[in-house]
Amino acid sequence: MKTSIAIIGAGIAGITLARAISHAADVTIFEKSRGLGGRMANRRREGFAFDHGAQYFTARSPALKATAKQAVAQGHAGIWPKAVHTLKADGLVTDTRAPEPRYVGVPGMSAFANGLADGLHIRKDTTVARLAASEGGWALSDNEGHDLGRVDLVVSTAPAPQTIRLMPETFAGNAALKTVEMSGCFTLMIGLEGPLDLGFEAARIEDPVLSWIAAEAGKPGRSDRTALTIHSRNDWAEANLERDRGEVQAEMLQSLKQLMGQDLSAATWIDLHRWRYANVEKPAGQSFLFDEALGLGACGDWCLGNRVEAAVESATALSERLKRRLQGA
Ligand SMILES: Cc1cc2nc3c(=O)[nH]c(=O)nc-3n(C[C@H](O)[C@H](O)[C@H](O)COP(=O)(O)OP(=O)(O)OC[C@H]3O[C@@H](n4cnc5c(N)ncnc54)[C@H](O)[C@@H]3O)c2cc1C
């Protein structure tokens, strides 16, 4: 009988790991959300479409480059943006660096993960809240104590502060997990009637409140309705995480007005998303965590960095370790 493995989280790390080991093990991914992709996220509202998490990813490793190119060929990904400019209080600084391919999912960011997840066994809308030792493996249950089954090995790809809450005190990776620091982010989504020419597709923002702005309609395969996605700075989000959402939104709109000279507070659609764990400030500094004796592991961007590439690299490294264990099993 094949070794059974539960992977917690259908973000890019969980999906990458599942794809790499599914031929050698009986793998189930548990994902608490309705959709796949984790922080590679998008939403549609009133005909407006927003990528409210990761904006694009780069692919420097040969493996991810090949995966990204294949996703482009299959129509799950496209190339965007051509340039990332810098928006400052005194104007726009044009990006003159040689362009490096940047990828987005098509028609939304999560489509990249969805394309890769084809054929995987995924239980959506299912939160793993507890792991209990059971017959040499682990019994999983949800928030209401419902039994989610028993498996031989468990890997968590949830952000480090959430992984810590799941792992037993005896997990060998706990010391490394405790060193990880992650920060939040607020994402403002604005939908407008009629076109708006920003003069750029995407720009980093130098500002005490905001860090990023993107015009969604220019991305491949998107709705042509005018939609802007704006991220706060991570340090500003951390200082304002528990603040009233209306106040957060108003302050972000005020900063945008100062930068763009336009008041967008009467836009057709405005929404705010709070990311509790968006960015990795201090990674674990190890490619993955794995407790051979307990049969518990963890991987994700927070092991190595704060980007999609770090999540893929971490999951790939853990998959190699698991493949060795599965071959010996
Ligand atoms: C606002 C923002 C902007 C970003 N911009 C960029 C960018 O431009 N470029 C870039 O490369 N990266 C960017 N990133 C970072 C990038 O999104 C992440 O590095 C990457 O997506 C992390 O993937 P992951 O699989 O490690 O984690 P996640 O995507 O967080 O996946 C973890 C998954 O686990 C699930 N989960 C958690 N707990 C449980 C549980 N108990 N039971 C079941 N499921 C659970 C979650 O729902 C989630 O789907 C950005 C992130 C944010 C939030």
C-alpha cells in the first residue's frame, strides 16, 4: 500500500509538492478556502477583476521557467508587466532596466495554480485544525472536531504562524518556525467607469502608506473594465492591522489622491482586503522543515524568502527528501 500524505494548503507550495510526489504516494491536499492558489489570489466583483495578492512572479530556476512557459502555452499564464516604474511624490521614475519575464495567471492569478493542480486530489473548504498522533501516523480533524481521516505523513504549507499552531510541541522544526517573521498588507481594489490612463501598467510606490499600484485591464486575458489594485506598505499594515477598515481605506485613498492628483473615493467599486500574513520579513533560512521520526514536515515561501519562487524552491526541496523516504519505504 502506498504511503498516505496530507498536505495542508493548496497554495503554490502545496501544489508544487503534491505534483512532485503524487506518483509515489497517496496524496490529499486540504485547503481551507473555496479556491486554489493561496496568496496567488484574484477576485471578481461587479464585472471588475483584481489580483489582490501576488502581482506577478519571476522564474529564475530552470524548472520553474519550464513550468511557467508550459503554463503560457496552455493558456494558464501570460507575461505582464513589461516594466515596473516607480511612483514618487514628485512624479514617475521610468523603469529602464532590461526586462526580465514576469508571469501572471490567466485569466486571474490563481489560474496558474489551478492549471498545475489538474489531476490532484484536493479537499477544498476544509480547514485542518488539529493533528493527533494515531497508529504511527496522524489523525486530522477540522475546527468542529470532525474527523478528516488518518495519514502516515503530514506537511503543512500554511504561513509559519499558522503552521506553528498546528504542529505538536515535539515537532523538531518548532525552533526554526519561531524565528520566522511575517508581516501583513492591505489591498485596496478600485473599479471605475470608463478608461483611466495612468501612463504605466504597474509601479512601486515610494510613500509612507502605499507600496504598489497596478492597472488590471492591461494584464493578459482580463476584463477591460478599469480596475486598480493598490497595496499598502507592509510596515504600515502591521501598525494598522486592527484599525477600523473604513479608516484604513480612507487613509489609503488619501495617499493615492496626493500621489495621483485624483480623488477616487467616489469610484463605482471600492473594496479592501486585509492580509494577516502577506510578506516574509525573516525566513527560517532552511529550505524546509522535516521531522523524520514524527513524519511531519513544513514548507512554503517563509522557509526561504517572500516570493512565489521561494515557495516553489522550498516545496521542491522537501519533495526530494520525501521521495527518498518513499523509495526506502
Ligand atoms: C499582497 C501580496 C503581494 C505579493 N506580491 C508578490 C509578487 O509580486 N511576487 C511574488 O513572487 N510574490 C508575491 N507575494 C508573495 C507570494 O504570494 C507568496 O510568496 C506565495 O504565494 C506563497 O505561497 P505558499 O504556497 O508558500 O503559501 P500560501 O499561498 O499562503 O498558501 C498556503 C495555503 O494554505 C491554506 N491554509 C492555511 N491554513 C490552513 C489550514 N489550517 N487548513 C487548510 N488550509 C490552510 C491557505 O488558505 C493557503 O491557500 C505577495 C503576497 C501578497 C499577500
